[in-house]
Amino acid sequence: MSAMLTHWELEHYRQLYRNQIDRLVDTLTARLLPTFDSVHEEVEAIQQEAYRASLECANDGNWLDPQMAHDAVLEASVEHFDIVLDLRQGLQNMFAVSLYHLFEQQVRTFHVRVLRQKPLKFGPDVLHAWDKMSLDPVLTTDQRSGLDELRLLANTVKHGDGTSAKELYAVAPHLFLNDWEQDALDDPTVIVHKPDIGTPLFGQDLFVRPGDIHRYRQLLNGVWSAYLEVFHGKGQPVGRS
């Protein structure tokens, strides 16, 4: 007979995996992303420094060209601003990868250490094994499609353009458009073509948003709750046969 969970074991693992997922997301949203809020102050400091450099050049006997000084200030500040925003976007993209692979590791650990079964990397084999444990499907259609989206997204962030990117674009085209491009999805007269995916780890061409991260957190927590519920009320503690 398959290993089963008592009520306290069920709640223990539900809370354990939820805490891991929630804390990973909170690290991004509460600890890391707020550090980017100072970008405007950084840009202002860079502008002031660039302007001081122009004045020093003029004081050394060179005539101060206001337009040249303005251009130097603008170039320095725009470059910094763009890089910081790209880094922030890259961080958000990277955390989607971390969420998916944390979930994979949780599944493997649960099967090996708790159920004492062979290790399973999350995917079709795991879903098939889960479904065999219950008369009804363990996960809803939305949960399965959400997991598939997150899997494709993790592959796209890691590898850039390829099969996963094409499949991801078919199910989540909004991830390929910046905020100012989103209206194109609602305009039937506009044909949106998937751009080439270059360096999503540096915030290019793929745009995971904090809202997406929270959506994936809810998805994974819901998947764990649904899966662990299969064991609820079976009355057989883990490790017994």
C-alpha cells in the first residue's frame, strides 16, 4: 500500500512548501525590488556629476557649449536608467525560473524522503503518477496549463529563443510585450509577431511582472494543496506499509 499522511503530516508539508514558495517570492518583492526605487535619485546624481565635469572642462580654458553639456548629461543618465531597468526586469525573469525549479526540487524531495519512492522530476511522469492515486484528476485543467506555462517560461528565460519560447508565446503572449505594447493584444487589427529572444536574464525581450510572480505563487501553493489532499483521511502514516 502506498504511504499515506496523517492529518498533522499533511499540514506540516503543506505549510513547509508554502513557506518556501512564499519566502522566495517575498525576497523578490519585499527585499530586492524596492532597492530599485532609488534609480531616479541615482540618475539625478549622475546628471549632476556629468554637468560638473562639463563645467570643469570649461574652467580649464574650454568654452562651455550648453548643448554639448546637455547631451553629455542626457547620455550618461539615460544609459544608467536603461541598465538599471533591464537589471530589474532580468531579476523578475530569473525569479520565475527559481520558482519553477524550487517546485521541482520540492516534488523530488517529497517523493524520495517522504513517500520513499524513486525520484521524479516534475513533468508528465509525475502527473501520471499523481492521477493514479485518485479516481479523479488531482489537478484542474487550469492548474495543469499554469504549470506548463511556468515550465515553458523557465526554459525560455534560461535558453532564449527556441521551441519553448514559441510554445510559450502561443499560451502567454503578454510575457513578450513591454507595458506600453500591451494594448496591441486587445486590438484585432494588429498582428503581433514574437520577437527573437536574446538575453532575458538581462531583462531583454521577455517581461515577467510582479503580478505574474504572485500568480505563479498562488498556482504552486494550490497545486501542493490539491496533491496533499489526496492523502487526507487515508489513515496510513508515512513510511508504513
